[in-house]
Amino acid sequence: MSARSSNQFLDTLGRHLFGADGPETRGDRLYFRIVELFILGYAVWFCWDWGLYIQQNISSVLLPLGLANYVDVSFLFGHNVALLNAGLVALLGGLGFFRFWRPAYLLALVAFHFQYVARYSLGEISHGSNLIGMGVLGLGVALVAFRSESVRRRFTFGFLYFFIGLGYTSAAVCKLIGTGIMWPDGRHLLMWIAERKVDTLSKFGAFEPNVLQEWVLTDYHVGTAILLFGLFTEAISFLMWWRPYRYPVVLLVVGMHFGIYVSMNIFFAASTYFLILLSLPWNRVFDALLETDAPGLSLSDVLPRRRTRASQ
């Protein structure tokens, strides 16, 4: 690819991710604040939940993650320090949300990360909290780098769609690198369902497969179809970088998460709810309901219309 083609590609990608999509409306502003509050609320909830767990169950680091490779995080294990840290995240989050202090979100992210690496120092990891942490990072960079709320909104959404798309596509690549082209073999899903059966039996004393699981257990080809759908969805997730494909691709990722829940009884709550928030043009819905910036708008107008040659 020539330098000119590369520049054109990056320019187009930048416009799709960060460019204005029309005059800003009250629906745009309301939608952004709801997404911001969702990210902040989940970050604070995670920190309090982790803080309680740390105080009750963790006394040493078995698997250092992130900053724990360079900093001793054992100071969070006693004297309610983890709970104080959770309170600090809540305080900094409030300062950032109400725009009292521009560096607040980035400092909250540091405290959030310390809480994360302390909580998962026993060898397990969390998925949904990574997505929430990425959201805090996007908000933090936007708050420090820009003074215009409109630019902050466009940057944050572009940042989120870019890294979410990159993350899911990278997951597909890693599956193929780690297992090869046979990763979607339905017999793998049989094995994972059997593992979940053991977990469920040990936790609840009983396991009753649902209809989808019974199909997979009866014919592993059904599992192959399910895994192929998941792999395909992850592989094309980078297409959410471009506006014409954004909502259909994000909806496919949401569907993939519900498929994981139905087939393996694993529900990534934070990730799924966050993706639902990003999967539809809720700002247009809010405009239609508020009937302020677009008084003639109805709910039937909330989805983008296909452009004709005349309008181009």
C-alpha cells in the first residue's frame, strides 16, 4: 500500500470514528452522559465488590498482573485499604463526571487498575471489567485532551468502537493461532458444556441442560455451527470502525454473547449491557422522545436512511 493510499485510509477511518455526524442534539448529549454514567457506575461497583472480596479472602499475590509485576500490591490486603481505594475511585469518578477536575478519570483508572490486579492476584481474570476500564481510559483521555464537550463525546465513542472492534477481532486471531482452523469443531463445545456441567453440579447439586445444549449434546455439528458463528462475528468485529456497518456488527457481538450464555451458562453482564448501549442509535431515539431539537421526528425515523444518488 502506497503512502498516499495509507493516508487516505487513515483519513477515512478517522472521519468514521471521530468525525461529526451532523449537528449535535440534546439526544446526543443525553446519550453520551448515560453511557458515561454507565461506565462510571460499573467501575465503582466493581471496585466495591473487589474491595470486599480482597479484605475477606486475599493475603498474598500468586499471579502478578499489570502493575503488580512492578509494584507490591499487598498493601491493599489489610486495614480496609481496598475499601478506601474503592471510595477513592467513587470520589474521583464524581469529580470527573461533574467536570470539577479534568485529571480525575485518569487517576480513577489508576486506582481501578490497582484494585483489579489485587482482586485477581489469585490466578483468575475478569472480562467485563476490562471493557469498563477501557471506557474509563477513553473518558479520561477525552477529559484531559479536549475542552469541548462535543469533541469529547465524538472522541470517546470513536475510541470505544476502535478498541472494542480491535479486541474482538484479536480474540478471533488468537483462537486460530492457539488452536488452528479446527477451533470451531463442535466437539470442543461438547467438552466446554461438560466442564460447565461439573461447575454447576458442584455449585447447585443439579444440572438440567437447556434445549440448545441438548441439541449440541445430541449432534456436535450444531456446536460447530455455533462456534463458526462466534468466530465469524469476532473476526469481522473491526468493521464497527466504519459507520455503515457499526450497528449490525455490534448487534452480532451482542448476539454472540447471548449465545455464550445459552450454550455454556456464562453471562458476561458488564460487556453485554455495555454493547447493548453501543449497538443502536439511542441518541436518535432520545431525540424522537424529547421532540426538542427535531420537532418533526418520529420513532420511525430513528434509524439512518439509505442515501440515494441524488443526496450524494
